[in-house]
Amino acid sequence: MEGDGTGTTLRFTFGQVQQITEVGLVNGVAKVDPHDGADPVTQRLVDGTRDLQLLAVPPVSAREVTLTIGEATRSGGGSRYDRTALSEVRFAQR
């Protein structure tokens, strides 16, 4: 999305109730263009990885999950790249 996404809510709805024990996010535009191999934004995460970062959560059965962006870091690319991005969101059962 354009600008600072702080406070934005994303809602994920499943076709049936799911048991969820992990939530995973890939922060920002952590991807490479599949057509030309270009990396649209150079990004450094706290732990130095651009892979899925999993967080264990207490087991819950849910048909819908709401994710709210609590804070977004300021763009390092100036106003040209003033966007908030999540490359991937995953819900899992372990």
C-alpha cells in the first residue's frame, strides 16, 4: 500500500475452521522479480534473513484471522518508495 501502513487491518478468512499454532510473515518486498531477476527493494531485516519469520502462538481454532500493522519503519528510498509491504503471510499448525 502507499505510505505508512500503521493501523491498517488485514482480514484472512478460511473456508472452514483451522487449528493455528504459528503465524509467519515475510516483511516488506523481500522478493526477486520472476521475469528479470531484479530485486525491487534492498532490505535488511533485524535477524539478517529475508525468509519467512515464524512466531509460535497459543493454539487456536479460527475461521478468520485479523492482522493489524502496529508499526512500519520509515522508507529508506525516500518518497519514491514510501510504501508498506508484506510479501507473504502464512498460518500453520505444528
